[in-house]
Amino acid sequence: MDIKTFWNIILKGIGLWLLLNCLYIFPQIAVTLFTSQFIEGWNTAIPELVLGIIALFAYVLIACLFLFKTSSLLSKLGLEKHFTENRIDTTVSKNTVLKIIVILIGGTTFIDSFPNLIREIFQFIQQKELIGNYPNLAWLIFHFIKTLIGYLLMTNSKVLVKFIDKQKEK
């Protein structure tokens, strides 16, 4: 494996990790809007919403840069320049390593969010309220979606690696 290929895999893994972590922005925007609207009114809620959306777009833009523009990012950062050898001796293909990274990210996402989902479901059952009246409904939905994404990443890593490679060729 070339040093350049190694750094491409690492940068794509960072991009996937960034893309998954941008999910945290959605509940933060919702909580900020909810508290700002009721405490201080819409005068402060609108700018906070705009800043939250700007932060979300910046996060997604940086993640896409790491996922789809790795070669230009690699050349700008000059990561492969300071190595004495041009190759790393491995028999594993680039797609296999990227698939392993996707599975690891999916696994850590699943492991991180599944206990929180179970806790939210348990609290919902204890309160015996309708789903619309549950005060932590946003967090329940968030942890469900995050758990589902982690599961899908683990089980569909091959499809995601093909998508990333297809986007790279364009």
C-alpha cells in the first residue's frame, strides 16, 4: 500500500466520523430554539437558529471535503512528504481497510447511542404519557436515529465504500 493510499484511507475515516458527529447539532439547535423562544422570545431565537444552521453546513462541508476531496486535501497538507519509504507492506486492499473503518465507526456509534436509547424508552414507559406529551421526545428520536445509523453502517459498509469510491471518481 502506498503512503498516499494510507493517508487517503485515514482522511476518509475522519470524514465519516465528522459526518456522524454532525448529528449532534440537530438536538442542540432544537434545545436552543426551545429555550430561547420561551425565555427571551424570537428576537434571540432567530439569530441562534441561523448560527446553528451555519455550523451544520460548515460541519457537512468539512466532512465532504475529507470524504470526496481527499487527494487535494492530502496535497495541501503534505502528509506523504516526510516518509522515507514510499510503500507500507500490507496485503489488504484499500476498500477492505475503508470497510473496516466504516464498520468500526458504525460500531462505536451504535455502542454509544444504544444505551441512551434504552434509557429514553425506559423513562418514556415509566412516565405513562402519550408520545406527543413526552418532554424528551427529541432525544428519544435522536438516539433512535443514531442507533439506526450505527447499525446500518455496520451492516451496509460495502455499499457506503462503493458510494465513496464512485464520488471520488467524479
